[in-house]
Amino acid sequence: MKLHHLLMKDMVLPELESKDRESVIKELVGFLKKKNKISKDKELFEKLLQREQLGSTAIGEGVAIPHCKLKGLKESIVMVAISRGGVDFFSLDRKPTHIFFLVVSSPENPSLNLQILAAIAHLVRKSTVLINKILEAKNVSTVLEVIREEEEKLNE
């Protein structure tokens, strides 16, 4: 599974304004609502928050993968949001989180959800320059290009 095939240009939030975990989740959900990707924004917010309370989705190295399942989705939603200043997302390495890969999928297709999460985790763990390049990107197109390039390198 290729992450860059799932990420669309309109699903990149180049500058998160939020400064804490709950506000980040609210901003991500609001972004999806504005893009008409979801209708159940309150339910999505609650599900994402509940998932975070089970244990932080911040996997370290400046990355978090907030995720949940939401009934009624026709296809999985994958988005990227960037916080240049960083947010305390209760990461295991206690470092600020800068890159958020949000994944919302249908409960009817749990294997797809796992494949998407695995693709993100694999990319983050294997690419030594991904985070810095995304943070240096000047626009959405460059963010997507960095992700595509780094994925391609892993498959050489």
C-alpha cells in the first residue's frame, strides 16, 4: 500500500494553529468538516479523543497518527497536518509532535485501516529525512512530493 496514493492535495493542512492535544484533534476534525469529508464531526472528535485516552498515538520522532473507525464512511480518510512549532501530544519520547497523519476508516474494512497505519509507521521509521523535509516544505505540493519520494526510495 502506497500512502501517496491515498493522500490528496486537499487533505494537507500546512499549518496547524493548535497548541495542545485536544485542540489539534478539534482542528483536524474541523478541517475535514469544512472539506465535506465527514458529517458526524462531534462523533469523530469523541472517538479520536477516546483513542488518545487509551494511549497516545504519538509514535515519537515528531510524528503522531491519530486514528479511529467511523460508521458511514464510503472510503478511508487520510490527511496530513503540520505544526512547525510542535505540540505536546504525550509522545513516548517526550518530544514535540510536528507531523500528524490522521486516519479515519470504516469499521467494515478493518484490514484496510491496519494497512494504512502500517504504511505510515513504516515510512516514518525507515525514512531518516521525512520529518525535516516535510517541515521545510513551502507548500502542499512539496509536502506530497516529499512523501512520494521517500516512499519510492524505500521500495528501490
